Amino acid sequence: MPTHYLFFIGFFVFIAAMLVLDLGVFNKKDHVVGVREAALTTAMWVALAMLFALLVRFRAEWIHGLSAADFASLEALTAYRKEMANQFLAGYFIEESLSIDNIFVMIMIFVSFGIDKRYYHRVLFWGILGAVVLRFIFIFALGAIVTKFSWVLALFGVLLVYSGVKMFADKGEKQMDTANHPVVRFASRHLRATTELDGHNFFSRIDGRLFITPLFIVLLVIEFSDIIFAVDSIPAVFSVSTDPIIVYTSNIFAIMGLRSLFFLLSDMADRFWLLHYGLGVLLCFIGLKMVAHEFFGFEISTVESLCVILGILACSVALSLLIKKK
């Protein structure tokens, strides 16, 4: 069997095993995830992503079913491995950083629907499982389009600049009890849905009939919000790599760690209040980079992009801690 097929099989088996361990072993019972648990899980996923980057750094040719013999020299092979690893890291940090804004939206969704914190993990688990499948379709479809029509990236660049500018107009959400949320009331009127939660169940049987619960509605809203954010984040990752495999693996490692990052940041959302604006700057930078490359041939290397991304994030966090929100 070709090595790239083995690579994909191994990657999906690894992801499936981690998901089974997550829900079936470590989080079998509903509970509020504490900061310590979230920090340890976040550190674990970051470490796994860095180990994968090391694998790419020393065996990048496996991804495309190549061997050392397919390269003109050892120097060419080494350069290829290094570039692929840099692209993975840049893609990972772009997706992870843009996911932070998605986390703030998720917090608003949970609070708005009045969901008990014990059920946050279960909803996020199934939401991310759906994202693994949907992003596979999105990334490889977009990769095929970009291969044939490179100018599409410039269009996405304009979209990213627009999204970045829009992020400077931030609005809060009011807390509301679950039963009175407009979406829940609409679903109860027009769909077979109940306004009452049934523990952690997504479906509830009432008088022999199956109803969807508000928790399932929240899952759909979060899944939809992830699709909306993917429209920004995935083209942004394509700005540093047009290789769909690199884009997909960096995306998956980032969103797999999204749940623990959610619990880590959920109590500190107000503390890092300037991070939202930093992400707006990040989107504008990436969008302008894509437009400049397509129309003016202006090239920014992967390493330079990675430095700018980390610099924007570091400045946003530092300024948030130094300047108190009024």
C-alpha cells in the first residue's frame, strides 16, 4: 500500500482513538471542566501538534507518497521537509488563533441559551466531530479550486480584509433562559422540539414520540458558527500553504484542542479583551498578503508570516494585561 494511504489511515485512526478516549474514558460523566484540567488538556494537544510538526520535518515525503529517491539531492529533500513543517506550523497557529474568536462566540451561544456548564463538553465534542468531517470536504474542495484558479485566493484575501475590519465592531449578548430563547421557541412551534432540557440528551421521547431538545439546537447553532468561521480561517491557512493535506492536518490539530482551549479561556474572556481586535489585525494582514501576492507578486515567506502571526497575538495579549478595559 502506498505510504500516503498509510499516512491518512494512521492519522484518522489516531484522531478516532483520541475522540473515543475523550468521551468514553476521561469525560464519561458530565462535569464542569476546571482551569487545571483544561490547561493540561490544552498543553497535551499543543505537544501532539508539535510532535506531528517534527514528523513532517523529518518525513514530509510520506504525506504525498514520495521517497528520498524522488528528490534530486539530499539538500532538496531537506529543504522540502523544512518548508512543509514551517507551513504546518504557520497553518496551525493561524487556525488556533482565529479559533479564539470562535471560542468567544461559543461562550455567548452557551450563555444566551442558558445551558448548564456540565453539558458544555458534550456539545463541543459532537460539534468538533462534525467539524472534522465538514472541514475535510471544504478544504479538499477549495484545494482543487485553488489549483485550477489561483486568483480565487485573491478574492478570499479581500473577504478576509473585510472580515478583519468588521471584527472591530464587537457586540455583547444578553443572558436568557433556555425555554424563552427565540430559536428554541421557534423550533418548538415549527419543529418537533421541546423547550425543556433532558439532561445531556440531544433527543427526548415524550408520549412515545421523539423530540429534539434545546441542547441539540445549541449543537446545530455551534456547528453553523464553525462553518461561518471556517470561511475565514481556511482561506487564511491557504495563504501559507496550498497543500490540502497540510491545511487539513493543521486545521484538525487546532480544532481538536479547541474544546480545552474553550474551557481555559472561558473564564478569562474579559481579561484578554484586546485579543479580538488583534485577530482583526491578523485577518487584515493575511488578506492583504494574499492580494499582494496575486496582483503584485509580493512574496512573504512562511517563516516571516509565522513571526508576524505570533507577534500580533503576543502584542494583543500583552496589551490586554497592561491596559484595563473601561
